[in-house]
Amino acid sequence: MFEIWWTKINVIVLSNEYTWKLEEDLTDEMVGLARQLKESTLMMNQSIKNIEKVNS
């Protein structure tokens, strides 16, 4: 009986560790995407400013 109980606990712990790892990976991916978005936005804003300078 103890072995079944212990096995269930191990499965729960491993499942939680897997979930935490997925969440951590997704968070890292979101941070990377946010950085890319910020860089793209800054470049686009700079391009717009340059166009406005040329047109004025």
C-alpha cells in the first residue's frame, strides 16, 4: 500500500515539475517576444521620424 502511495506522490511531483518547466519556458519565450516587439517598435518610430524630417 505504501508503494502505491509513494508512486502516486512521485507522479504528482514529476507532473508539477514538468508544468513549472513549461511555465518557465513560456515566460522566457514571452520575454524574448516582448523584446523583439520593443525593438521593432523603436525602429518603426525612428523610421517615421526620418520620413517626417524628409517631408518637412
